[in-house]
Amino acid sequence: ASRIEALRAGLRDHGYIEGKNMVLEFRWAEGNVDRLPDLAAELLRLKLDVLVTHGSSGSLAAKRATTTTPIVFATNGDVVGLGLVSSLARPGGNITGSVFFQNELFAKRLELLKETLPRVTQLGFLLHPDYPSNGPLLEAAPKMATTLKVELQRFDAREPGDFEAVFSAMSRQRIGALATYEGPVFLANAGLLASLAIKHRIVSSGGVEYAEAGGMIGYGANLLALYRRVGYFVDKIVKGTNPGEIPIEQATRFELIVNQKTARMIGVKVPQSIIARADREIA
């Protein structure tokens, strides 16, 4: 809900007011990426002026569905690596939007875990196996492990019903710390993931919303700012600019959050070096 309000606010910034001079149509895949192509086709039948998407799965589904209707992705990871755009400066085609540094953010979360638990040797990371953005991340993972001198163990979950079994497997394998990735299913169920990490006494890190939901450490781009920025792209397109000529923008606002309440529940002391860099602490 907070992201949708940020989207509406960004459109209002440029004079587009829902119910007055603009109509918004929403479709939700509810975590099932297989539904995205049908939902994109359904929306395109409405003769949209602009199709707004979130993340790699939604953006790829939209791009495959149309080569003419302008597409704006509110947030995304490695759009060049995924083949969504030709370059950040000149995306080409009918698509543009905002990106964050997916691999760099994930590497930073692992680094924060290692800084918190210097003696940890096994770090887990949680992925949804069907997300196309996994490819670039998995390619970069070995280098991350070498840099931190740890072993990285991948765990997969498609839906909330998989979470308990995944965390039980982590406990059996003595995974001391876990980094989560911002897939839609994980974001929507951040509170459940955080509670399971606490239950199994696993130090965990994720995006900003993960820490707000109870995860111990959150580090990521300010997603609300990216959603608000959609208004800029929509305005440019409506006024006649080809989306393929609008440069991709990179996130510039990042936040580090420490959830001290969760740290106490797990029995872990967050290093002062991390606390000193934190933008916010949750007591």
C-alpha cells in the first residue's frame, strides 16, 4: 500500500490525479509469476498509455507482451544483464525506468552478516527459484564468498508454505546467518521470514522493509522514492518522449537499519561499527 501511495504521489507531482485526468488499472499476480503474461495481456487490451511494472519478472512479461506500448519499471535489478534494455544511457525499444544495484546490495548484506558474526563460516541465501534476476546474482555469488572467506549455501522457496521447511534445513546444516533477496513473495511475507529467523536463532539481513518487519539488519534502496519517480517517466512519455530515449535512472538513496529488538531476542550484539553507520535503529 505504501508503494502504491508513493506512485500516486509521484503522478500528482506532475499533475495527474486519479479520477480527474487519469485512470489507474491494477493487476496483481499474488506471488505467482506464471500469471504475469496473462495479466500483461489483459491490461494491454485496455489500450493503455503507459504500462508500469515492478521487478524483473513483471518487466520481462510486459516486454514480451508489447513492443509498442510504453513500459516504465518502478524498480529493477540488472536490466542490461537480463536483456531488458540495451544500455542505461539509451535503453532503446519501448521501456525505461529506475534500477537499484542488485548484486552490490546483496553483497553488502552478506558483508554486514560477516561483520556481525566474524567467525561464521557458512552463510545462507534465500531465493525464489523462478525469478529471472537470479542469474546475475548466482554468477556473482562465488566471488562474494571468496571475498568474505565463507561458504554460501543457497536455499529456495516459492511460497510461504515452503518457509518452515527451509529454515529447518538451515538449522540442520548449522547455517548461522542468512541474507534474503527482495523477491515479491519475500517482501509480502517479510514478517513471517523474520519470525522464523528469530525462532531458529539465525542472524538475518534483507531489504529495508525486512528489518521493519522484524529482520535483524536491513540494507537497501529507498523503494518508495523509486515508486514516486515513476511520475517523472510517465510525464515525459505522455508529453511525447520515446521511452527508449529516456535514460535509466539509478537509485541514489540507500538505508541501513538495525533492529535491536530482534538482536536481543536472538542473543546477538550488533557491532558498534554497524550501529555507527545505521540510518535508523529499531528499539
